[in-house]
Amino acid sequence: MLDRVPTLSERVHLGCRALDVIDDVQGARVPARVLYATDAAPRAEAFGPYAIDVAIDGPVVGRELPLVVISHGTGGTPWGYRGIAEHLVRAGFAVAMIEHPGNTRGDDALAGTAANLANRPRHVRRVIDAAVADSHVRAHLRADRVAVIGHSLGGYTALAVAGGRPMSLPNQAPDGVARPVDVTPDPRVRAVVLLAPALPWFMVDGALDEVRAPVMVRTGECDDVSPPAFVERVLRGLPPTTSLDHEVVAGAGHFLCFWPVPPALTAAKLPPAIDPPGFDRGAYQPRLRADLTAFLSAALA
């Protein structure tokens, strides 16, 4: 564990800083917030149906904090991963929560398009730029030690920004022709975590040849969106020198990392709230978080 923040007994809270991020290519604002340790008193803040206790612009506690960026799934929100984010902050990281414009729960106009595939990795780079330039948090960050955690389509995003060379699918172009996606990798990304990742855009030979950062993968045994066997097949394209830690979680489904689930989603029986019979998502979280802490601590040390 990174020794950069006070222990829980010293009542560390979550600070929250909104970043001003504009994607000039897409012509859109990229909503993003950095979570970090603070000693300021928090209060409950709501992000849609997701609630979290944070101190807005509280003073940052800690120094040389590695930055972890979380990329959500298609049509999703970063706040479904707030449990992971809070755990990582308490373990000594700063965490950037991105909402990908055009592919969120409130604005999903670009879902299933090649433009979305190009936009998402660029959003990550823009947010990293904004975080390391922000007057409130920049002095506390280790700008050259960044990790990206991606769930579902966020897994695609993480691999693309770490050096993957994706190819759009034929059904994502009006003329039905698959083409390379214009993506610029970010050398600051030193670790990648893929959670139930969506990866069909990396099936072409050589697509992952330039991914050098260590990769941690967790897939669900019962995931019919991102089947473990398909994920494993794609990841065979990683260079033999790239470290890969892949575990298939017994009984888990596609939303194994989405926790805690807000009551509104549970009551509506929406997919993010549903697990395969017999899988206890809450009971799995401590093991997932321990794995994340160990992997990121080693990769970003």
C-alpha cells in the first residue's frame, strides 16, 4: 500500500475537485472530477442517483499521489465505481472520474459509432492534462505515474490510450467498411486495469503490439456481454513481455465491479443491479479492491 495519506484512524475524508476540460476535437465539455484525501469535513453530494460524501475543494492531503483515471461503460457513469474510487483514495491515490460526452446515461447519442471510439481515449488524455495543470491538485500529483481503470467499453478505452491500435467494426461505418480508429497513446499511462472489458476492436493482428504497461483483468465467469474466453483470446495479442494478471471470477456477471448499487437501480431491476444467481457482488468487493491496491501500488511505485 502506498504510504502517502494518513491512515483511516486519522479520519481521512474524500476531497472533490471539478476540472475544466474541453475536447476541442469533439467540441464538447468533458465532465471530470478528481477525488483525493482531505481532512476537511465532507457532506453528501448527489451525482444523479449516486450519493457520495465529499468535501468540495477541500485541501489535498498527501504528496506525489499517482493518478488513477476511471473510464465507465457505454451509456454509463463513473459514479457506479465510487466504491472503488473511495478505496483507492484511502490507499494513497488520486482518482479522476470521467463522464464521456455522447456516451453517458444522460447523453448516449454517439453509442455504437466510430467517432465514440476515437473520442474516449482522447477524453482520458485531456483529463490527465487538466489534472496535472489544475492549481488545486497539481502540486500533489505524480504526473508521470498514471493508471487507467476501464469497465466494459471503458476497458477498450484504457487499452487504446495505453498503446492499443483499434479498428472500428463494419457496422460502425455508413459504408460498412472497418477502418483504423485515430487514437494517440499517452506515455504517462503506466498501468491498465480492465474490468469485464469490451475488446472486439482489437482483434486485428498486431493491435496490441505497442501495449507495454502491465495489465490487470477481471472477467465474470457468467458474463455474456464480455465472455472471458473472448477476452482471453484478444489479450493473447499482448507482447510476451507485457505483464498480464487475468482472473475469471467464479459466478460473476458483467457488473462485478459496479458497487454499491443505488436503491433506485435495484428497485427498477436494471442490468447494473442484477447478478447471476448465487453470486454475491458485495462479498466480492474486498477481494477486488485488495487486488487493485496491490497491482496499482506495484505498477506505479
